[in-house]
Amino acid sequence: MEEENKLISRIQRTGNRKAADELIRKYYDEIYTYVYKQMSDKHTAMDVTQNIFISMLKSISTYDNKKAGFRTWLYRIGTNKIIDYFRKNSVERRIIDLGEYDIEDQRMFTIDIENKELLLRLQDYINSLDMKSQQIFRLKIFAEYTFPQIASILSLPESTVKSNYYRLLKIIREEFEDEYY
């Protein structure tokens, strides 16, 4: 933590490129994994991850470790960039050429397609929610944060985070009731 604060301080004071590279290397894999779980596309996840770190570097001068830990602050940027991405690209879907795939087990292929379709519909549904609900859902499901951690990141009471999350789960269950196996 102390080393991290030294890196941040050097970046804030002098724009030290080596310190910036070190800080990015420290968090890159973790942030990329968080993004990839939501994108399911390697190239898109890499682009969004890059945008997160560019945004982090552009705004690091405003970072204050007294308000939030750096990791918390970085996840807040990440979550907002992911929401922005989905907002901008909500109608765009990739078309898959099925001729590229060998279908060894037709049943498993069908189940995979159905699961992907359900995931896309769920993703669209989550993207239609207000930003705060999206943030809570993404941090809980994809970053696997605890309620206290999410409350800290979003500057909300823990009870608010819990009630919003459980209310959202109930709504999702009702909305996708026919889809559950």
C-alpha cells in the first residue's frame, strides 16, 4: 500500500512514466478479468481495459487516498467505463458464422447457444437499469466484491447496497422466470 501511494505521488507530481507503467502492471490483469467477464470478447475487453487505464491516468491528479483506496477508485472508473461501453453499443451484436465451428456434440452446442442467448438478454436487461443498480450488480457479480466493499466504492450505506442488490435479484428472477432450468 505504501509503495502504491509512492507511485501515485510520483505520477501526480511529475507524470513519471515508469511509475505509471508499474501501477498499471500491478492492476492490469485484475481489471482485465473484471472487464472480460462482462464482455465475453477478448478484443473488446482489451479495448475497454485500455480505456479504463487511460482515464485513470488522465484523472489521477484528482485522486485522493483519504477519500478512497486506489483499487476502489480504479474499480469505480472501470465500472463506469463498462456501463458507458454498453450504453453506446447496446444495439450492436456480432454475427457468428456457424460454418467456422465443428459441432461434435449437438446437444451441448444447443445448450451453449441457449445460455449465451440468455446471457445476452440478461446483459441487455442489466444495461437498461439505472447506473447505481448496474454498478452494484457488476461489482457484486463480476468483481465479486462484498457488500461493505461495494458500499465503500459507491459511497453508499451498506444497507442500501444490500437492499438494492436483493431487490434487483428478485426482479431478475421474476423477469427471467421461464428461463431458469
